[in-house]
Amino acid sequence: MLRAAYMAQELLSTFTEDVHGVLLIPSETAGKYTISIDQLPLFDRKDMGRFPEIKELKQLIRDHIKPDKDLGHSERK
């Protein structure tokens, strides 16, 4: 839950004008971690076999909600 809360905070601060909220839903299945927008899955830990990096998650969300948004340091290698 701590990782989810951290990522929610990062997303809300990065997409202040674009995202109106983040919903964290505890799972009955241990280790379940799915990121979706309007019920469209963007990242599933089970499918990927790992948790997303915050940079990767920001890029996935940006590409879906506002492709022209500059993510600053999250864009640089």
C-alpha cells in the first residue's frame, strides 16, 4: 500500500491540471497491482512480472491522457 500511495502522490503532483483524482483499491489478492484509466488497464504487475518504475508510469499515463505534455526530468535518460 505504501508504494501505491507514493505513486499516487507523484501522479497527482505531475498531472495537477490533467488528473482530478487517484483511487486506491485494496485487493483481496496479495501482490495485485494494476494501473488503469477509466477501466482501461495500462500496467498489470502480474502480466509484467514486476512493479512499474515511476518514470515509466508517468510516461504511460501521459501518453494516454496528454501526449504532448513535457515530463521534464522524467523524459531524460
